[in-house]
Amino acid sequence: MLPALLLSPTLLLPLLAVLGLGPAPARAGDAQFGDGCNPDHQKLQEGTFQFQTDCDAMTFCFSGNSTCAHRGCRQDEFPFGYPKTAKLPDRCPKGQFCPDEQDLCQPLLAVGSACQFNRDDECEGPPNFKELEDTTGYGLNSNGSVCLNNICMGNCRVGLYCDAQQLVCVQGKAVGETCDADKECLSYNCLASGTCGDRADTPREVAKWVYVVVAICIFGGIVGTLIGLYFIHRKDRDQEREKRMQYWREQNAFRQNIMQMQETARNSLMDFNTPGTSPRSTMYGRDQQTEDSQAPMLHQASKSSALRYYVSDDGSQIDDRSDEDLMMRRREPQTHQGDRF
């Protein structure tokens, strides 16, 4: 009896999985084509109501053999999860719909048939669907039919809504009336204050004075920004100018000091070389004054001889010359003996 229990698949597969000898269970949404799956795991995700299964985005769980098979249709124009090079399944033609499993296109369901959650497009429109069809653009129904409580049924006419307590169609409420849900309002917009408001896509008309105020604010903001930048830059310029002026004053004072040092040194040298300003020059100056005082006496004593005698180039003295000849001789340019022919 014990060996039979150990060989039972219900006990053997979990044991092999724990020991790591059997196939690892696939996570939800990771099973690829041909992998095993469980149709009972199909559900709508809480919060988003997105259809969830064990298979990936390109396959569905086929209940015939509990394996993932390729999808036979798609709901969206650009389905999620397909690579760029993958071939997309076809969309269903008019009169058919693609279920949440996306396994195969199916014909529309008649009124009273079971439908999937919020799949109004699965229900067939009633004979007067043109009167019931949503023309407001809110997506209230599809061809005048709705999937309510997973049952296909006709929708209330345009301008009416289905009361949740009475389960009858009630006249829609105008703007300003009290409401509990958007469906009660003709504008399909129940405000937080509990009253029906305007449509969400209603264009807002603003008074002309608002444009004037906005334009003044924009212009004032631009002017204020420019003025603020002007004062900021002027302050920076004044600081830089003060730095340059301080640098110029320092350099000018340094230059004046150098020039004063040069002038002091020049005056000191001139005072040292000027006669009569130093003891040495004073001593030589006194001797020179003595010689100058005796010079006229010598000049007077030899005045006649200086005019009658001169020394020639060869060193011999020539006399008996007149004053005029002597002056002419002095004016003629003297030549060296080596220049004479």
C-alpha cells in the first residue's frame, strides 16, 4: 500500500519539485507556447481588472489539453507584449467579438446571454439600437446594449440613466442638480460638491479684462526682470571699476615713488660734480682763482712775442712775421708731415 501511495502523481510531483528533480512550476504569465497551464487560474486582476492567465501575452491557455496555444484574435490595434517582428493575429470582423482569452472570434451575444465583465461590445444591439446608441462620446454603451452584472441587456435611452435601487430608467439631471454619480447627470460630470457640473470638455470663456490683467502682469514681469538685472549688473560694474581704480592708484603711486627716487639720485650726482659744492672742488677752485689773477700779467708781458713767434711743424721758430701773416697761418689747416708730397 505504501509503495502505491509514493507512486501517486499527486504526491510524487510535489516531492520531486522539492528535491529539484522535477519540472519547476511556471510563474503566472510566463508560460510560453506548448508549456502547461491551468484554465482555473484565469482571472481579472484586482484594481485594474486586467485579464490574467498562466500563459504569456502571445498565447492563451487552451482548456482542451491545458497547454498554452497561439492566440487567434486580438482586441487592440496595437496589442501589448508582441515583439516588432512577430505576426499579429487578426481583429474580429463586424458582428463578432474577441473574448478576454483572445482564442477565437465569436458571434455577438443576444440580449439575456452571459457576457464577460464590462464587455459591452460582446452584446448584440437591439432592433432600435440607433435610438439607444450613445452619441455623447462617453462610451456609455455599444450599439445601445450593455453588459450589466455579466448579462447582456438593453440600455436606457439617451438622456436617461438606470437607477441602481429601482432598476428602472430615470430622467438625467441638469447642471446644478444634486447627484451621487456621473451617470445621473446629463453632462456625465458629478462634482465633489454633489451637484452636476458642466461637461469636462466644455471650453472655458474668459472675460476680456482677464486677458488685460494677464498681459499687464507678463509685461510688468518682463520689465521688472530687466530692471532688476540692470541694477545687479550696474552694481557689479561699479565694484569692478573701483577695483581697477584702486589698482591704477597703487600703480601710479608706485611710479611716482620711482620717479622721485630717480630725481633724488640725479640731484645728488649733479651736486657732487658741480664746483664749489664739495670740499675737493672748493680747494681746486681756490687755486684756479689764484692762477686767473696772475694770467693778465703774463699775457701782457708776452703779448708782443706771442704775435711775432710761432712754432712750425718741424719744431723750429720763425720770427719777423707780421700780425696779419701770423693770423693767416693759424687759419690755414695744418697737415701732418706724412701727408706732404
